[in-house]
Amino acid sequence: MEREKLGSRLGFILLSAGCAIGCGNVWKFPTLTGQSGGGAFVLLYLVFLIVLGLPVMTMEFSIGRASRKSPVRLYHALTPEKKVWRAHGYAALAGNLLLMMFYTVVSGWIMYYFVSSLTGKLGVVTDQAASAEFFTKLNDSPSVLIICTFTIIIVGFFVCSFKLDKGLEKVTKYLMLALLVIMIALAIYGFTLDGAKEGLKFYLVPDFTKINFNVVVAAMNQAFFTLSLGIGSMAIFGSYINKDRSLLGESVNVIVLDTFVAIVAGLIIFPSCFTYNVQPDGGPSLIFQTLPLVFSHLPGGRIWETLFFLFMTFAAFSTVLAVFENILSSFRDIFGWSRIKGSIICCAIMLVLSLPCILSFCVFKTSYAVLDIEDFLVSNILLPVGSLVYVLYCTSKKGWGWENFTMEANTGKGIKVKNPMRFYMSYILPVIIFALFVIGLVTFDYQGNIFDFFK
């Protein structure tokens, strides 16, 4: 089966950034920033993107481009005699499936809020209790949750069923460009609010007294989560590009675009919070319960509210499309399916797999337990462990090896991986990632309610 290719370099950058840009940028990043003291967390996050995210992304792109395969087959292509690495390919596929089992539900929430804002239904939210009740009613309705989630899944695989450059690449270009325009408009409007100065000071001026162990760990975790590293989400797009550009330089471009969206999301949210005396550390409810209340008090609030949730819908859907392509490509490599057949079967699989998370809210009433379990497996296990595997594979002689990695990464014009980087990437980076994995396992009980499910 001949490997498809993307139509342009811009398409590759926007697709890769689209995979990275999503709820991690517009929901999780502002939430963590608010909970972690503002500017100090932002500064740490930027540092960890460079020292952790950049090298791992370059490695993912490299093994993807060299193999021209999906995550489940790239090890077969690069080191056919070293079969032990292949297990991670299937773990990466499992990670993509697990991610979409809850991410499509969250994307459905966002789409519902956009439609409700567009039709005026969300405009009736006038106080904190009404805002919370609106979100509760959404999650109490099986039919609404199923319709929203299934719509995301069906539309996503419909787009993926077309040829790569005619479907996924073309749609993502429009999504990303529209997303950027809407974001900039919302951020400019945020600068005009009364609390803009105070909000921007909280957000952009580091207060180093806020830095502690938990803030450092949160910043490190977010650097991995926002880039979807470790489960082949970047390797798949590396497999679709030519060798005109070096991959360290392309990784920089993707990270800059991803970071721009995350930073601008905060420029939208925090001026609003400080204008209307909303606590910036409100946690996950900040987006779905607090911000609708803020928008209801703004002049022309419904317009800005609709634009905000449209922006969030675009961001979430760009990630859905990218991960669906990863899932589809993996199944196609395993079974040799056509795009259309693979899209239909993968769509059916994903519809079924999304049900446990949906039903946990409205039927079993376990609230966030299932979502937390799925998120825990992806964020605290599969992403860091997968990133560690990619690092070891690209730097160890028992894997693909440093020479093969750098030869592929440095092919083409642009920034090169230099030999002095070898010690850091071979010895220090794996230790940091392993430590992050262990810390994530030890501390998660205090950050979420996953263990409540087993009581």
C-alpha cells in the first residue's frame, strides 16, 4: 500500500499543531495556570517545552518519517530484528483509543455549549447556581451526551475517510486559520476590560514565591500532555512528509504555534476573571461553569461567548481529527483496509468505546471516575512511558541508535541536532522523564478522584 503524502509543508505544521492544540491548551493550561499561581507556572512551562518537549517531538517526527509507517508498524520497518520494541507500537494505539474514549465526550460538551450559546439557550445563565445547574443537566441527559459525542466521532471519521490532502489536511487548514483569527479577536477584546491590567499581571509576571514542587511537576506534565507526546501522535504526521526540512526546526515551528494558542487562551480568560471577581484557580469548572457567567455580564456577551466556544470547538476538533488519523492509519497498516472501509470500522469501534465515559455521568452516576481513569492511564502512564521509549530507542544501540536518529532528523534545510546534545538526550532526558512518571503515579491520588472509584 503506497504511503500517502501531505500536500504542503504548511499542512504538516498545521496538522501537527492541530493535534497538539486542543483542550490541553484552552482548558487544562489556563486551569493549571490559575491553580499554580500564574506567571511563575507559565515561565516553567515554557522552559520544559524546550528542554523536554522539543527533543521528544523531534524523535517522534524522525522515526515516523524514516519508517513511513503508523506507530504499530514503525518498529517493524526500522529495526525488524529487534522485536521487543514492537510492543510499544500497540501500546501507542491503545493510548490513542483511550484518549479518544474521554476526549470525544469533552469535545461533545464544548460543541453543546457552542450550539447553546448560538441559539441563546446558554444566555439564561445569570448566577453561579444556574451555571452549575446547566452543566449538571447536560451530564444528566444520556440522549444529549450520546448525540453530541457521536456527532464528533462520526464527523471526524467522515473527514478522515477522504484522501489525506483532500480531507484531513484541507479541513484542518481552515479550522486552524479560523481558530487563530477568533482567538486574536477575543484576546484584543479582553485587553479592553477593566480588570485586564490586574489579570495580565497575574498571568504574565512571575511571582517566584509561588514556585514549589507541585508547580514544577504540573508544568512538566503539561509540557508532555499539550504536545501529545509518547503515543505516536506526532510520528504519524512525520510519516506523511518529505525530507526537504530538518525535523528539529519543524518541531520548533509546531511548538511555537501550540504555545501561541495556549498563551492567547490565557489572555482571553484571565482579564475576564479579574474584571468580574472570578477566582482564577476555579479548576476544570472555570470553562464550563464560570466563564458563561462572566460572558452574561459583558456588553455583547452572547457574541463573545459564542465566538469563545466556537474557538474551543475548533481547537478540540483539530485534535480529534489528528488522533483519529493515527488510529485509522494503525488499523490500516495492520489489516490492509482502504480509507473508507477503515473509517467505517474505526468509527463503529470508537462509538462503542466512548459509551463507558458517557454512561458514567448519566446512568451509573460515578461522575468523573471513568474519565479520570482513562485520563490517568493516558496522561500519567502512556504519555511519559511512551516518551521514554522513544528517547531510549533513538539514543541506544539496542534500539535505532543515535547515528540513525540524527541522520534522519538532520536531513533537509533548517536547525540541526548537534553532537553536544547527545549526552543530555541519552542520559539526562530519560532520567527526567522516568522521574516524572514515578512522581505522577505517587501524587495523582491527591490531584484527582480516580481512587474514589475503587472504594
